[in-house]
Amino acid sequence: MICSVLICWLLLVARGDGKPTEQRTRVHQEEPLSTLRHDDKQNFDYDHEAFLGQDEAKAFDRLSPDESKRRLSIIVDRIDSNKDDFVSEDELRLWIEAVQSRHMFEDVEHQWSEFDLNQDGLISWDEYRNVTYGSYLDGPLTETEYNYTHMMARDERRFKVANRDRDMSADRQEFMAFLHPENHEYMKQVVVQETMEDIDKNGDGFIDLKEYIGDMFTAENGLEEPEWVASERQQFSEFRDKNQDGKMDREETLDWILPADYDHAVAEAKHLLHESDSNKVGVS
Ligand SMILES: *[C@@H]1O[C@H](CO)[C@@H](O)[C@H](O)[C@H]1NC(C)=O
Ligand SMILES: *[C@@H]1O[C@H](CO)[C@@H](O)[C@H](O)[C@H]1NC(C)=O
Ligand SMILES: [Ca+2]
Ligand SMILES: [Ca+2]
Ligand SMILES: [Ca+2]
Ligand SMILES: [Ca+2]
């Protein structure tokens, strides 16, 4: 795609109405590229963030159109690494991957000093636990205080898995795997485990259709079920429940949340190119 077409489309995207989309709070359900739900019918924040990174995207929301355009031109120039004035899918994918790993690195650096209390270049489980749950561990539990026992056990389990050398002390790589498990192959199993525990309300080790829908949607009296819920039901029986036994096991859940044959960066690159082409924004 011609660079200026991409800039125009991104400007269109950047000046979207900025309505917040549904925020996914559970870590394993976060889209690796952005925590926003990817639904262009609502707005383009997801694309915006995948392209710029979350912090950068927020900064862009405050810029004048001219300034946005100027900065986007600089970025698009950098994406066009072979300088042929076209942005290829590959160039875009590399850029999106770079944005994603920069975000993870910054996240680790940002949080590091808060947790590495003795400044030995490692974050031990004790340090992490004390900083995160300190006041809860110290104080007598008041009736209104949330019982963090479960959450802490879950963190500890994830921390153990992230620590490949089993010393319960995380270096930067291990801490990154702990914070962003969905982007680390060796964390997949624990991510699936956490997902299943969250959604499997009756605790039988499977996710049935009711639990699957219940995780995304709560029916309100008198309100008709939205269309997307019906389509999720269909998704469940047609694609998620591969062996057609009416429920999702571990394998099927893994395929759902972290599909092996799906690369978010490739998908988003294709999508951005497709959208900016089909919107016929023209060359300015
Ligand atoms: C964590 O807190 C406990 C209790 O206050 C303390 O004994 C321990 O030394 C702390 N550990 C670290 C690594 O700060
Ligand atoms: C918190 O929950 C855990 C496990 O669910 C339980 O064993 C513990 O007694 C609870 N603590 C308090 C103070 O309620
Ligand atoms: Ca330390
Ligand atoms: Ca370690
Ligand atoms: Ca179940
Ligand atoms: Ca099944």
C-alpha cells in the first residue's frame, strides 16, 4: 500500500469517537496486542493501539489532526523499511511485533524497581508477594476486605511456572513471562488452567455452553438476547467443541484462547492493509 494512503486511514482511525470499548479484565483473555475488544463496528481503538502501542495511542488522542498527521508520517516512514514508498504486509507485521515487545519490555522496566526491594536484580516470590499482598498479609482481615487467598495462590502458581530454573526468583525474562503469559509458549498451560478455573463454574473440569456464554453475557429480564450471543452459541458448537461432546476440554480451550495457527500480528497487519484499502480514503 502507498504510504500516504495508510497515513490517511490511520488518521481516520485516530480521530474516531474514542468511545471506550468493553475492557477485558481477565489476563488470559486480553488480546495480546491490546486489551480492547476488536470490533471495528464500534470504533478503531484496537487497530489504533496495535499500531501505536497503548501509551502512544493515548498520546495521539490528545493531538491536533495536523500534529497526528505529522507524527504518523514519521512512523509510516519508519515502517517502510526498504524505502520504496509502499508498506508491505511483512513490514507492517514486523512493526506491530516491535510495538508489542516494546510494550512488554516497558511494562517490566516500569514495574521492576517497585518489586525488587533488595535491588539484587531479581524479583523473588517473597518480594512480589510482600509488595502485592503486603497489607493483606499484615493486617487482620476485616469483614469488608476482599479475601486474596485464592488470587495469591494463583499468582504463586504462575510465578513458579514462569521461573523456568525453579529458584522462585525472577529475572527480567521470567518476570515478563509472568506478566505476559499469553505471549510465552511455555506459559500456555497455566493460562489455560486459569481460564478454565474462571469459567468452569460447576468445577467439573470442562466448559459447557452455559458456562461459555455466562462468561461473556448475563441475560437481563425482558431483554432480548443480542445477535452476537446467538453467534457465539453457534461458534461454540461449530468450532470450539471440536469433538462434539457438548463441552470444551483443555485442548479445546487452548485452541480457543491461544490458537496455534493464528498469529495476531499477521492478522492485524492483513486487517490494517485490507481496511485502509477498502475504505478508499484516497491519496492526499
Ligand atoms: C516479607 O514480609 C515479611 C513479613 O513482614 C518479612 O519477614 C520478610 O522479610 C519480607 N520479605 C522480603 C523479601 O521483603
Ligand atoms: C480465605 O479463603 C481461604 C480459601 O478460600 C480460606 O481458607 C480462608 O479461611 C479465608 N480467610 C478468611 C479470613 O476468611
Ligand atoms: Ca530482589
Ligand atoms: Ca529464576
Ligand atoms: Ca463445567
Ligand atoms: Ca468437547
